[in-house]
Amino acid sequence: MGFARACSVALVGVEGVVVEVQADLEPGVAAFTLVGLPDKSLVESRDRVRAAVTNSGAQWPQKKLTVGLSPASVPKSGSGFDLAVACAVLGAAERIDPAGIADVVMIGELGLDGQVRPVRGVLPAVLAAAEAGYHHVVVPEQTAGEAALVPGVSVLGVRSLRQLIAILSDEPVPDEPAGLQSRPDTLLAGLMVPGSGFGAGLAPAQGPGGYAKDLSDVAGQSRPRKALEIAAAGGHHLLLSGPPGAGKTMLAERLPGILPPLTRREALEVTAVHSVAGILPPGEPLVSTAPYCSPHHSATMQSLIGGGNGLPKPGAVSLAHRGILFLDEAPEFSVRALDALRQPLESGHVVVARAAGVVRLPARFLMVLAANPCPCGRHSLGGAGCECPPSLIRRYQARLSGPLLDRVDLRVEVEPVTRADLAEGGGRGEPTAVVADRVREARARAAGRLAGTPWTTNSEVPGHELRTRLLAAPGALMAAERDMERGALTARGLDRVLRVAWTVADLRGADRPDASDVAAALELRTGVQRGVPMNARAS
């Protein structure tokens, strides 16, 4: 009787569980049994592994073979267990030393010819292995760069099972021919999900041909531009309301350009989500810029929050983690889908429960909503001929529910662009680089103030901290307290006004917000001008 074990990782959402792959050989009729709660694709690994071992020059054991995946209570899916199963079988057959693979984590799919193919979710899998105390991992050669992002782990990238057998047996490593340069590498197909990437609403902050979308392209719109800067500096949610053609989408598309680069920790979080979702670009193992996700208004609640067959997959709110979720034509989304955003907006994560299990997915994003004032879009234009009846306008605007809007910090009216703004040189504002520098300085000021806490931006600070430790100037909250007494402001709204006031103070270099900063925050939340124009206070 022969016995050997190797290790692999089962992904549950974006978190991994180390799985021990045990192989046992006993005398009897040749058979291959796979146990341990595998799914259909994992059951099919029996045929893939057998063919890969044979075509790699090793002999398949003609005995009763049982492969167990422990812990058996964790659902296991995907083809990433193939490499560990093959090595465990070869260890049990004494083709390789069983002791040499007992503490090695192996991740990869096997082709029938023995080629090791990449799979999705390598980064979160290696992170889980490192947290469990494993120091050696074997991954496909194409994903070795992604696995190497995890510190303290020795990564071995292999191209074929034949190479791995030679390495584990201290034999000369055979050279594997690279794929033809004249055609795409078919081995990279396992990293991408058909219909993902750009089709899923994920797009870079560049236009066709690599043209960078710059804020200087926006004509006029000084108030929305300032609101955009405040949203980027503090991570505040933003609602842009106005008629068609005013520039709402144009403004939102330029928001990623003024966001600061992701920190190392944030980059690993984003990369892990994108790796699991199958939208991580080949050759770019680390996502260093804030993602921008803009789903179509026909998106379902499951596509926004997460779902799918079996264990839930990341939705748009998770794909926009540490980045921007832009909902253009927000009232056209289903009310059910919009209201499902209320919990992740508060908690920064989403918990999706299905029959196959419960998954917790990260979802800390900056939400930008764009909405027309009515179905025809001309309600706010004087004399423009809006024919929508008042009842239809009320129903249209009510699609953005009160609880959802209460979580939006900044509500800005985008006015139509005038002829003077469109004239050459008229109405052109600051370029993206200048605004981005101010945003970085404000974020650095907030990070210094919040050092030693779990928060990095003003939008994450709980209300209790704002009222006890991070105090505004004396008398600064009088206007906000009056609005709260009149019922124009909720308790949550007061906390959000304070967060925005801190961001306005950071942008102007103040140590703490005063009455003018709170007035600017109230104006941005309610749309009611209070004394000095907002641009004068927030600049």
C-alpha cells in the first residue's frame, strides 16, 4: 500500500482554504475514486490527470486509487487541484519522494499533454497558503509573477508536469518548447472569463489610442469640478444631476485620474478580487490604479452585488473595490438593485448567502450616480418644453430612494454648458495633474491625522470618533444642528456632513473644520447656498 499527500487551495469567494490532497493505493481492481465534496469540473480531473501523467513519461499505477480532499466539508471547485492530485498519485506510486511534496502547495490545471495551465485566483490562494504557514508553492509559469507578490513565500513556476517531476526527483530538467509567437498563447485562456473585462464595465482612465481623459477637457462646470475634487480627496459618494449633454458622464470618467495610486495593501486586495473574477490582464500581476466600473443600467441585483451558480462570484461592487462604481442613468436601474447597494455603502463589504454557502466579499468603493431630472431630461431647463406630467416626474425621481440618497454625501446640479464656456479658451479649468496633486496632499494630511487607526480616508471615520476625538472648531456645527432640529438632516446625514467638512478643511490646509467648511459641506449635501459661494470656501 502506498500513501502520499500534497496541498492545494480551495477558494471561497476571495478567501482561500488550504486543502490536503491525499492519495492512497491499495491492491485490487484498477479504479480511480475522488472524494471530498468535488464539483463537476473537479471530478473530471481524473481523466485529465491520468492522461497528463501518462503523456509525461510516468507510469500510471494499475491499482485501486482513492484521492481524498480534506477538509471534506469545504466545497471544492475548479481545475486548480490537478497538479496537486497528480503529484500525490505519483508520490503514492513512489515515482517521487512523498516527503518532498507533503508541505508544498500546488496550484494549476493539467492539459492532456502534461502542460500546466494557469487558473484564476492564484494570488488569494497563495495568500491563504502563506497565512496557513506554508512557504513553498508551485504554480503555472504564466502566474508566477502574481504568486511572487506574496512576501515570505518561495514560488516555483513550471511549464509542464514533466518539469515538475524532474525537479522533485533531482533529475535533469527537460526543456519545454515555448508556444508559437505568431498566435496567442492558448495557455492564458484559463485566466480570462468570456464576457469579462471591458465588457463588464471595467475600463481604464484612457480613451481610444491611449488618450488620457483630462479634467481640462471639461468646459465650465466649476461647482461639479470642485465636488469631484472633494469626492476624490475624502472618498465621498457623489450624485450628479442635470439635463442630458451637460457633462455628467464626462466628469465621472475623469475621476479616476485624480485619485491617488493604490497602496501596496490596497493593490493586493484589488488584485485578489480581479484574479478570482478572471479579469486580471495577463502580464500585469498587480493592479496599482483605482479600478473604474460602470455597469449598464439593465444590470441585475446579482451582477451588482455578486451571485451566480454555486458559490457566489464577485459583482460590480467588489470589482470596484478601492475604486469607483459609476451608475450612469441611475434612475433607470431597477429599484431592487439600487436598494441592495445600501448595506455595502455603509459596511464596505457585502455578505452573499446562497444554498452552496455564505461568501463575504470586499466592497469599499466610491459611488458616483448620474441622473436626469425627468424621463425626457428637460425638466430643469426653463422653456425647453418638458412634457412630463408632475406625477411621472415624482415617480422617476423616487426611484432613487431616500435611504440610498441619505448615504450620498455630495449632491450637485450640473448646469447646461453655455456658449461662452464652449468658446476657444473659455471656461477651461485646471488639468488633472494639478487637481490630483491637491487630492494627494489632502489624503496625506488625513492619513497623518488617522495614523494608528483602521481608517485612511475621512469617509471611513465613524460618527462617534467625529463627535468625541476629531472635533470641529467651536460653534462650527450650529448650522448643521439647526438643520437636524428642523428634520432636514438625519443623524447619519450629520455624520456625513462632518466627514465632508474635514475633507474641505484638508484641501485648504486647515487643522480642523470651521463654520465655513461645515457650510460648504451642507451646501454640497442639500444644494441650498449658504452665504459665501462654495468655491470661495472650498478652495
